[in-house]
Amino acid sequence: MTELMKLDAVSRRFGGLQALQDVSLTIGRGEVLGLIGPNGAGKTTLVNVITGVHRASGGTVIFEGRDITRLRPYQTARIGIARTFQVVQPFPELSVLDNVSAAALFSNTGVGVREATRFAREQLQFVGLAAMADKPASSLTLAMRKRLELAKALAMKPKLLFLDEVNAGLNSAEVEQAMNLIRQIAGGGVTIVLIEHLMKVVMSVCSRIVVLHNGALIADGTPSEVVADHHVVEAYLGKKYAQTATAGA
Amino acid sequence: MKLGRDLLLFGLVLLLGTLPFFGEAYTLRLGTFACMYAIMAVSWNVIGGLAGYPSFATAAFFGLGAYAGGVLLAKGAALLLALAFAGALAFGGAMLLGAVLLRLRGHYFAIASLAVGEVLRELTNTATNLTGGGMGLNIPLGAMTGGILGEATFHFLAMWGLLLLALAVVVWIERSKLGFGLACIRQNESAADMIGVNATLYKSLAFAFSGVFVAMAGTLYAAWVHYIEPPDVYDILFAVKPIVMALLGGLGSTVGAVLGAFVFLGIEEVVWRNYLQVHTGVLGFLVVVLLLFLPHGLVSIGRRLRTGRAPA
């Protein structure tokens, strides 16, 4: 598997808080990587540093062989890195179609409005929102907004797609739909980093999982390796439980 | 529907252009002010209405244009050259300043933009050699034929032409990629960043376009009144009035901004004539009443009537 992105000792401090500490990680082309960790572990911060929302305090981010550590968000958007937000971020007054068209128009240089709109319609079709195209984005339900967020990200023709808790707040039927979509996107050749709390989703969709805890990477491996890892159990359930679990095993 | 609105807008303004055929000096003076106010309101709408950044820099652009153009005119330059210079200076200055100021949001940006005018006013006051400082600047009467009426007609047509130009550019912005990007920025700036909108560039462009025509109107104003002084052209009311006009007409709407400017001038003129002592007080009261009962501006009247007629 060829390398798409490489993080080398990436750190980020917020005042006295070390949010990310020497995170080194390679993401292969076509991979579906699960990024998990307890609340506050630094998962979203890592995405923010990669996309340029926050500057890295140290370390480098390499994407397709190019150093992108210092790029701003609109620049990372244009080289093929897309993300969905944990808290959905539509443009409320624009129609659903315009929301997606905007993403297609501004992230791909040299695309006209007409072509962007056509491509946006395809994405809406794909995520199952075609019927809502002319409604204002503010009128959508949460599950629909999550799918709109996905359509926006896809309209950017990403090479690397960060999905930040796309399933949070959805019921089990909706989660099932979302998982199908994710599998289809991955099947289309897009590299995906899935940030997720629902272990069922991570275990079934991801080919590899990395675990963040207190800003540091504590595990990296196949799903079954990671859930059996001593450090991971400790991070999620506490030291005491980890000891009993290991002793019992 | 949007096209109909734009046509209505241009029709209205074109109609105003027939004023010299039956106007006397007073109506022409009023017409010139109407165009000047409309230029200010339409310009403010680009940064305040489209991009969502409440700018108080209109007075700064106006004063800058009045002095930049006025000084050139006083040195004997042609009016077109003075206009071009004032416009270019305001555009360039706003691009540079915008990249810094537009990092601030909401109230912080409003206050910072207010300071720009004050700084420029002090600079103008101090640069006595160039601007005449507190003594003001005399702009020589151009060789004009036709007496008072001829001159009034010329200045009216010049301001009216500038309004047409400003409208054409602003309507183009609304329909362009720039306008689309500004709408995204207004609604959610971090999401706009994430889909590849270069927010800093777009906001700076919006700020520059909100300044360029106001500065040119300042130059025309200086040529029109022949004498300018800092408290006159950097008047804080020039920063506040365009905002009131835009709100009166309907925030974010160009037709609304033009309507708002005309209605505002009408109210101002009537109130000023009848209540000389307390006219600003009465004017303020009227504005508050209008905004209370028409929070979405004059352009919402049509919509209201339609929904009122429709069965509930």
C-alpha cells in the first residue's frame, strides 16, 4: 500500500495543555483507518492540525510527498483533504443544493457554477438527499444534516476524507445507512479516516485502527489486535479494570 | 424573481436620471444627495449585508476620497483623473487594511472600522501643507457653462452616473463566485474555510468594493461643494446613515439599499425643514419606529402583502 499521508512527531499545545504529543502516523492510500480514543483524547484536534485550522506546535504533516504543515484550511481543502464536522456546519440560509455546489465550486479550481451544480446533484443523489435539494439547509433533520455534511465533503472530490463522528446522535437504522455509504465511498477509492465512538461501526468498517489517549498514540493495528491491547483497555476502562482483566485472562 | 428585482432597481434609478429635464436647482441638489446616499448604502451592503461584517468605515472612505480627489483637483488635475486616483487609493488601502481588520468579528470589527475614519481625520488635520488642515481645502470652480442650473445638472449627472456604475458592479458581485463565497462566509465562516473559500481574500475584496465608490463619491462631493474640511467629510454620520438606510431597505438587498437611501433622504429632508431645532431627535425616533415595525425593511412589504393575502 502506498503512502498518502505521513505525520511526523506532530504536537499541539494550548497554553499549558499538551493536546497532541509527538503523534507519528502513516496513512496508506485506499485505507479505511479508524481513529478512536476517549473523550478529550485529541482526535478532533489532530484533524484540525492536519486541515490547518490549528497550527502544529511541532512536527510535520506530509501529504502526497508535500509538506503541508503550514497550509491554511482553504488550501488543504483545495489539495484534496475534506472533513465533516462533529457538530454539523451547514450554510443555513442556502438551499441544500447550493450548500453542496459551494463545496464543489470553491474546492476545485477551474470549475464553473454549472458544472459544480451538476456534480452537487450527483452527490445529493448518492447520499439520498436529492428530494430535498431546493429546501433550505436549516429545515433538515439531524440525520439529513449529517448526510448533507457528507455530500459537501464528497463534492470536494477528496483524496483523503476525515469523518468526524458522522454517526453520533443517529438511531440504529440511520447508522446502518451511514455505514453503507461509508463502505461505498471507500469502494470508490477514497482514503477515509473514521473518528468514531461506536465500536460496532469501527470494528466492521475499518481495516486498521489507531488509538489516541491524552494526545499520544498508544496503539496501532488491526481491529482485533487493538481491542485486546492492554494500554487501550486501560485508557478506556481504567488501570484497575485492566489489571483484573489481564489477571483473569 | 431576482432578475425582476434587478430590472426594477435599474428602472427606478434610470427614471431618476430624467430629473434635469424638469428640475430646478433645489430638486437637482436633492437628487444629487439621493444618488450619493444610495452609493453609500449600496456600497455598505457589500461588506455589511453580503459578508456580514458591520463596517463603520464608510465615513473614512468618503473623507479619503474627498481629500485625495480634492487635493488633485486643487492642483489642477482633471476630474476623471481625480476620481480614478481616489478610487484606486481607497481600493488598495481597503485591501491592505482589510486583511488585518477583518480578522476581528462582530462588535470588535465595528469599533476597529470606526477608528479608521478617526485616524484619517487626524492625519488630514495634521498634514496642513497638503490638505490645509483645519482651515479646510478650497477646490477651484471648474470652467462651467450654463450658470447655477448648468452646474447643478452636471454634478447631478456625475453622481447619478457613479451610482449606475456602483449598482452594475454590486449586482455583478451578487451573482458572481465572489458573492456566493461572501454568502458562505456570512453564514458560517469556518465552514466556508473548510470547503476552500479563501475567506481573507474574499472579505478584503468585499471591504475594498465597499470603499471604492464611496471614495469616488467623496471626490465628486468635493468638486461639487468647492470647499471641504475634515469635520465635514469625515463626519461620523456618514458612517451611521448608510447602515440605517440599508436596514431600512432590508439587510442584504441591493434594491432595499437604494430604496432605503431614497426614503431616508425624504424623511430627513421633511423632518429637517419642519423641526429645525430637534430634527436629529425626530429623525432618530422615526428610524426606531420604522425598524420596530418593519424589521426586515421596505423590501419585505411586498412579501408581507403576499403572505397576508394567501389563505392561512
